[in-house]
Amino acid sequence: MPRSIVQRKVNKASKAQRNRWARAKILQHIEESDVYVAEDFHVKYFECVPEEHFPELDVERVTAPVETNMTGNRIVNISFSF
């Protein structure tokens, strides 16, 4: 069954223009707002955000004890613990 509505193609320029308008509108709302936000507010926010630890991404690094022709380079064995 054919579509009854033709989808309009949107190019990169119009997407960028919409994004610029959205950013400008947000900045305008911030300037017109009476709400005071401290300059270091984002620092306090990021200090309170808990860090996520992913144990499956821990990498164990061990240097190879064998002498090779690459004496100046460090050889590392990487093993993943799953």
C-alpha cells in the first residue's frame, strides 16, 4: 500500500539552523530568568555524581620476563578477566 504522505527530506543545513535556534532560545531564557545559579554549581554537581566501576573492564598488565630483540621497548601481556 503506497504512503499517502510524502516524507520531506531534511538536509544538514536546516538541522544545524534548528540547533542554533534552540541554543539561542535556551540562552535567551537563561538571560531573562531571575533564578540565580552559582558559577561553580556544575563543580558541586560533578563532585556528587557517583563513579561507576566496571570490573569486567579491568586490565591486568604484566611485563614479559623474556629478553627479545626489542630491548628498548616494553612488552605487555594484556588479559581480561570475565
